[in-house]
Amino acid sequence: MVVSSWCELPPGPGRPEKLGATATGDGVNFAVFSAFAERVEICLFSDDGTEEVARVALPERTGDIWHGHLTGIGPGTKYGLRVHGPHAPESGHRFNANKLLLDPYARRIVGCCVQDDAIYGYIPGNEDADLTFDCRDSAHAAPLSVVANPEQKQHFSRPCTPWDRTVIYEAHPRGLTMLHPHVPDHLRGTFAGLATDPILEHLTQLGVTAIELLPVQAHLNEPCLTRRGLTNYWGYNTIGFFAPEPRYLGSDGIEGFRSMVRRFHAAGIEVILDVVYNHTGEGSEQGPTVSFRGLDNASYYRLNNENPRFSVNDTGCGNTLDLSHPMVLRLVMDSLRYWTAEMGVDGFRFDLATTLGREENGFSAGADFFVALHQDPALAGVKLIAEPWDVGPGGYQLGGFPSPFAEWNDVYRDSVRRYWRGCSEMAPDLAARLLGSAERFDHGGRRPWSTVNFITSHDGFTLNDLVSYECKRNQANGEDNRDGHDSNHSSNCGVEGPTPNPVVNAARAQRMRNLMATLLLSQGTPMLLAGDEFGNSQAGNNNAYCQDNPLGWVDWTGEGKDFHRFVARLVELRARHPVLRQAWFLHGDVRERDGHRDAIWFGEDGHPPNWHEPGLCRLGLMLRLSADAPAHAESDDAIFIVLNSGSETEFTLPDPGVAQWVRTLDSIVCDGRADQRESASAAKISASSIVVFSLRASSAIP
């Protein structure tokens, strides 16, 4: 890049409408928001990023947007920002022009944030050190923004899978491919690797309809991890809301992400991103100054009302973005629109989503962020999933989010785990979970798919570890095993960790089948954790957030083919039977069309269960299409599910009328296969198993 001739020319006024760096053909327009800045400078760097070669102040300010147009540069130019303003930590202002800053709207970031004292705006020392002012230049330790190519209209052939047919597969964008034997070495850990034939074939054979990727936006490593020789593997420490994480980009750069999305779409699979708009990687007031803090700390972050020196920490991550500020809300909305329109994604899972709905008086379902989502036509039809909690006051909001949000249901997770672990009092609670947690979600026109049901997720034990460990094994994280959940509701089936004992291993495999069957037979949206379908293990680590190594990656070498077939059979069964994925809640109401109830519970004797019976461990559930379903949705589909966490029993079957019950799936069988006509009025149900019966016309049965 040649800049000497340009440096002698004053910058043009530019335009304020589009924030960030926009290539114009004859140069680049820069526009940066800062309400309290006194001067904003653009710093240009050499092609290799090692030398700052030019610096110029943006000449114009329109409202709180600083802007200017620089000629002689274009796409690929590396740059950073320096912002001058008051250094008054007690008032919430932490400007320090010695610190090179990332552009919040940068579409691409190069380099990493080096753990060097120069990236801090203060002189590290005692607990009051953040009140000091550090004069060292941070450019040598800071990542750089890159001017992107002009945006072009993108076209994506989206699957647009209805919610009631959605099956989500949660995966790490790097960890899913790092150990796959058939993904080319040079593609492992990249977006291109995710879209290779071996991965797509595996997912389509499994039958999932959406892949939910852990954070793909550029993020930072926490200093404490760097000191321990670890990294932030999961990526919940975002610093660039528009830029893909550089480590996941292959040789095709940003276009590689779009190509990945198109490949997934062609396979009928939607792409959902886990996004972190609740905080940034800069941490608390004692964290580094890399972007937002140096641009306008008092606008971007929520600060303590009584002492603005301190950040509000409702996220547990040191800081909290202030979405009640219109320009911060715009940043988030612009980011969502970009990933939808320009990158092709089909939905978002919002980390610590309660934070996004916090206003002056706490969480509100009518918060500005939710209103903005509702009225934005560019985001209409996009799948929205909330993690409905944070660590602030009143942070647990399961069921409290407005339509069209779905929500991660941790109550479902814990109830199902406890039932199959053998907790005798869990049958009534399990019944509510199987029917879509209506007590939480059946309000305001919400649908059963609003509950995202899961047994495992990235955060916690894998399914294999859930049945193999009673205690977490997080020593590799370097925190003396203090991190991670302690209440896992797990059971090791008699032996802690791996064992050659065939009896124990058979019991573990059986429990895994029971847990997975419960998930895919429940009303709501099921979510699988990558690798669970063939028994992936993390050696008992239930918080592998910093394990970017074989411990945290999916190990494909131990692929359990029987269990994979079992899961695929369940997904196919769910797709084939509409009663297992209903669009309306079930309350046991009578259907006008035939007088049948849409849901009926049975005990093993064929009578209604005694919900107050101590040790109730066997339940039967008869399902038909909801009484609330419109006339055009009529269906004769009927399913009878038996769950037995106790010993072997004879379970009385409901009267099939002129049809006949057929045992369609049995979890006692390794791959679940069953196609057995039941001629008697009662059926044998093995100990610790789940069985599905379907109703077929007698003439259709040989």
C-alpha cells in the first residue's frame, strides 16, 4: 500500500450514515460513533501490519458520529482507531489515545490481542490501578481492522424449516472437524471443513435440520487463560460483532463462511449462530482497552449509577453492554442484519439473553431490543432462541420471553436426568416436560416449539460422561476443579469413569438410549450435542471452555454405529409421526372430530396414574393430534409411549379399537429396531426402558 501521496492530502468530509469502513471506489469512508470523544483518528498500517504509516483525524462530526473520506486506499487496508477524550474513570470515561482500537463495525480482523501490559489503559498494579493513565502505545499488541470489499447483494436458498420439524445439532465450529479422519487436514478447524462431504453426510443421515454453531464472531482470550497456557475455546468473549473469528477462516476468507452456509442449505440444513451481545471481551474496568472501552466506555457499557467507575456485571463476565442506548442497540441490530442478509444465517441463539431485555427497572418482555426485533422486516422469519437467564437480579426468566422466541429449557434437562437416574418423585414433573412445559410456555399465543429441550449442551457433561461420572473432572482447566456445575444429576452406573466391565457398559448404553429417546419423543424443539450420537466423551470435564485440544474436540474414532442408528431412528420416527411434534399444546382436551382426548396418562394397570404415589416410576402416554388443531390438520396418527425407570413389568395397553398396537421402538434394543405386533392387552416392558407403540389398521399388519 502506498500512502505517502495520500498523506499530504486532507481527508474529505465523508458521510455519517453507514458506520464502519466502506470502500467507495476512490477511497474509503469512515464513520465512528462516540458521544464523548474530542477527536477520532484513523491509523493506517503497512501491508504486513507491523508499522503505523499514517494517521489522520476524521474531519467531521454529525451528532455523535465522526466521519471522513480518505482517498488512495481501498479494500484490504489495515487500520485502527485512536480516540481522544476525557480520562475521568470516576465519571465513567476511559479515553486513552495511546491505545489502538478495533472498529466495532469491522468486517474482518487480523492478528490477535497479545497479552501485554500496553493493552491496558491504566498502569497495572493495586486494586485502584484502573484510576491511573498509561502512556504506552498498544499498537504492537493489538489486532487490526481490515477494510472489506464492497458489499454485494447475496442470494441464499434457505431451507426455511418450520419450527415443529426442527431438530437442532449444537456444535463447535472448530472442534467438530479437528479429529475427523475423512476431513482433509488443511480444512480441519475451518468453516470450509464444516461443509465437507463427510460432515454433511453424517448430519443428513442423522436427520438433523439445523446446526447451531458456538460463537463464530471474533473473540479474545482472557489473560488468566493465557497465563495458564490455555485459550478461550468456546468463544463467549466477543470483540468483533461483524467479523468472523480469524482462526476459523480458511484460504477463501469471509467467502468461505458464505460457501459453508450455502453447502448446508443445499443439504437442507439451516445455520444458527450462538451470539454474545450481552458483554464484550474487554471485561471489567480492570480489563484491557481494545475497542469499546476506548471508544466510549460510558455509552457502550452499563455503569454503576452511584459510582460510574465500576461496570455493572449482570453477565458474570465483567461488563454488560447497554442495549438501552440507541447506538448500542443499533450496533446489535446492524450485526444481526449483516449475518442474516450478507452471510446467510437462518437464526440466532442469544447467550445470557435476559441481559438483552434489561432496562432501568430490570428485565422486561417489552424491552427496546425485543421491540426492535419485532418491527424489523429484515429479520422476520429468522429463528430466535434465548438462553433465558443471566446472573443479575431477577435473571432467571424461563418462559418469560416474547413470541417469536424459543428458549433453552434447563428445567427439562434436569427433570429428565433425574427421572432416569431414579429419583422417585420426578414422574409428575417428567410428565409436564414431555408435553412441552406448558405451565411455562402456553401463554401469549406461544407454541410448544418454544421450549428448546436438551439433555446435554456444550456447557456440562456429554451424554456419555453423564452416565459415566458422578463427579466432574475439570483439573485440566487449572482451577483446582472449582469451575463447572456441581449439580449434574449424573450417575456412573456403579463405576466412576471408563471400565471394561460389560455389565456396567451395557447399563450406561441403555441409559443413554433412554435419555435420547425421551428427548426426541417430547413435545418441543429437540437439541442434540455434537458427538452424543456416538458416545463422545470429555473424560468427565463438564466445563471444557478452555480446552482447544483433543479433550474438547469431538473424537470420531470411537463412533458407536448402533447408537448412531438408534438416534437416527428416533429422528425419523419423530418426522413420520405428527403427534410427536405438535404445533399446539396438549392438555388432555376432547377433540370435537372424534371424541378422543389429545393426551391421556396411564399407569401400568391401565388406569390413570396416582401422581402422589411414592416411587411412581412407570408412565404411559397416549398421544393424538391436539384438540386445538384446525380442521385442515386432521390426522388419525396415534402413539403410545411407555416410560419405565423401574423393574420389568407388564403394562396394560389402551384399547386400540378396530386397529392394533405395534411395538415400533424399544430402547432395550441397541439400535431401537422393533416391529412387533402386540396381540395381548398388556405388553412386556423391560426394566429401565422406553417403548413406543404406534396404532395401525389391522389390515395393514401381516
